Amino acid sequence: MDHIVNLTIQLPLHSFGSLSSEELEVYLNEEGDEKLDEFVKSLNQVKELYREKEMLLASNKSLAEYNLSQKPILESEYEALVTKRNEAVELAKKCQSSAYAEAEEFSEKLSDGFLDGSEESLDDFLEKFQEARNLSHSRRVKVDKMKEIIAKESSMPSSRIPEPVGALPPPSIQIPYPHYSNWNASSCNPSVPPLSALPYPTQPTSMIYPFMPAYPPIP
């Protein structure tokens, strides 16, 4: 690797070896700065740096345009996800409330049955009634916890997809991700050789949606 680096440095310097003393003095006077700049820009190593710079600029531009074109899709999917999530929360709330009411009704039936004398013994009644009350209490706690979570989330500001700082308005047409086969870096810098198609992925990456809060299951 060191040999390659040294060779890369020596190759441009080797060009000065064929110059006469008068030609070398031109690079040393005040007017030599411009000539030296032209010499540096003519080096293949510098041209390669310009080329890489233009590729990075084109890559950033195309990525920005693609991301902006995907914003409406992301917002639509996000709103649909929020709607489904709210529906799931309401359904879970109804199921837990129904399960709690069912447990309460069962314990009341046990109590009424004992008062009516339909239970075989006091021990059997106490065992069944204690289990029923424990189940009812457990489900009541889950209902209260669900209401607490919903109330806490309702008091928080609604989450929206943040706007990027200094963002450009989204393009009016859908931009495929991205393909610059006709892009030419030499149009930005004449000293840069033309570029072929940029090596970008042609398929959009999968999006990661926000996690849903874990609610306790109904026993």
C-alpha cells in the first residue's frame, strides 16, 4: 500500500523532471500560481476526486428527491396505521370490560346460589367464590389500567411525521428511485470525465412502523 501511495505522488512530480530551469521558474513567480493550479487540475488523481465529489452530490440529490416523493405514501400509511391501532385499542377495551362484567355476573350467581341453598357445602362455595372474586378483581384492574393508558395517551400531543429542516416541496410527479443513466458530471465540471449510471439500489427499502403499546391479555 505504501508503495502505491509513493508511486501516486511520484508520478505527478515526475512531470517536473522534464522541464527546463526557465520553465520551472515560471511556477515560482507570482503568475505561477494560476499555472500551478491548472497543472494540479489536470492530474488524474485530482480529476478522480472531482468525479467522486460530483457522484456524491448527485447521490444526495437523488436520495433527497426520492425521499420527498415517498412522503405522501408514508403519511398515508402512517394515518392508516394510527386508525387501525385506535380501533384495536377500543376493541381491547370492550373485550376487557365484557370479561370483567362476565366475571362479576358469575360471582353474583355463586352468591345467589349459596343463599338459595343450591351449593353442596360452605367449603365448596368459599373455594368457588374466592376464585371468582380473584378473577373479577384481576379483570377490573386490567380495565382500569387500560383506561389509564388511554387517558394518558389522549392528553399527549398528537404525533405527526416531523418536517425535515429546510426541506424542499415534494415533487408533483412520482419519482422512481433513482436512475441517472443520462447524468453527466462533465456538465458541472469540464475537467471531470462523463459518468455512467450511478450505482444505487433500484428497490425501495422496507419501512419500520412504530411499535404498539403492549396491553395485558385477557385470561
